[in-house]
Amino acid sequence: ETGVTQTPRHLVMGMTNKKSLKCEQHLGHNAMYWYKQSAKKPLELMFVYNFKEQTENNSVPSRFSPECPNSSHLFLHLHTLQPEDSALYLCASSQPAQASGPGKETQYFGPGTRLLVL
Amino acid sequence: AQTVTQSQPEMSVQEAETVTLSCTYDTSESDYYLFWYKQPPSRQMILVIRQEAYKQQNATENRFSVNFQKAAKSFSLKISDSQLGDAAMYFCAYRGDSNYQLIWGAGTKLIIKP
């Protein structure tokens, strides 16, 4: 499955570091998502971009800063994270909310970045 | 607000047998979509099957099929002829027609016994 790629796959960072997660989709979609998956918790939606515009920010702390330069790329910039931010970060893409036709509603996921904050 | 409930934290099945994973949801919408995703140890979230609420016919994808009971708000996943590669976390998810956000269940861990 190479429709949605994420780099790096694993990341270890200190609380004072700055790092970025990258997501790229090759499916021609115009909506992209960042999710956080922690142990024993359901997936948490963090951000949604629709045609490069941020349409959702689910009360995410400002130490997470998303960027969507075009419909194919999505970044998550990380700064002064806390140990509790350690998790699997998943990127997904789909057709935009305004799309019609079968399959428009389906989100396709990347392999995730496993983040450990020390 | 919509909610999705998976009441089985873990299920196990003998290889080649059939297993059913349960999912219930709560919504006041009439048009929506339901999904089953699989997350194997590799952590890749993979779409297994999807169902449009306006379709009465249950979706099927090879060995995977659903039992969609709209009135009961139930959406169970049946896996036939279980294989070792089916071992994974299975997540049920809901999406309203007017909102592209997915509402996720807590997941069911499926163990396949050889």
C-alpha cells in the first residue's frame, strides 16, 4: 500500500527538540488528516485540511503545528513536546467533503510515525 | 453526538473458522457510512469493508462480510475461513454524510489460533 506515505517511520526526540513529520498522498485526494493513536485509546482526530485549508483543529496544543503546502503534502511540526505526546501519528487522505460519488467518504491511511518523547 | 461502541476488547478464533466482531453506534442522522478497518502489528490502518446506510444489501469483500441492521444500529463484521494474516486490531468507524470526520470505536483485538 503506497497510496499514502509517512516519514519518518520512527522518531525519538527530547522535549526541547524541534522535528517535523511528513505525509504524502498519491491518490489525487484533496482532504488530509492527522490522527494521534495512543495505547488503550480510540484514534483522536487532530487536524483536517480540505483543499489546503485547515477546517478542523480538535483542541490540539500549540506545540503541534500543521502545515499543508499543497493537496499532496501534509506536515506536522513538533516543538517542546511532552512525554505524554508519545504515540503513533497517522496521516490519512480522502476525497474532499464536497465530493460526490462512491468511495468519496473513505479515508486511506499511511503507515504512521511512531514517536517517543524522552 | 455520534458514538461507536465495540464491546469485545479481544476475540480469538481457530484458523479456518468463522468469527463475528460486534459494533453498535448511535446517531440521529439518516444518511451515513460505516467502516471496518484492520490494523495489523505493522500499524498500517487498512480499510476492510464499507457500508452506505442507504443500501439495504450487506457489503461483502471476499471472506469479509457485514451484517448491517440499521434499525438496531448494529454493524457486525464476519470473517469466514480465518487466516493467520487476519490477526490484527479491528476498528469500527462511523462517518455522517454531512461531516467528513470519522468516529471510531475502541477496537477489538482478533487472535487467530493455528
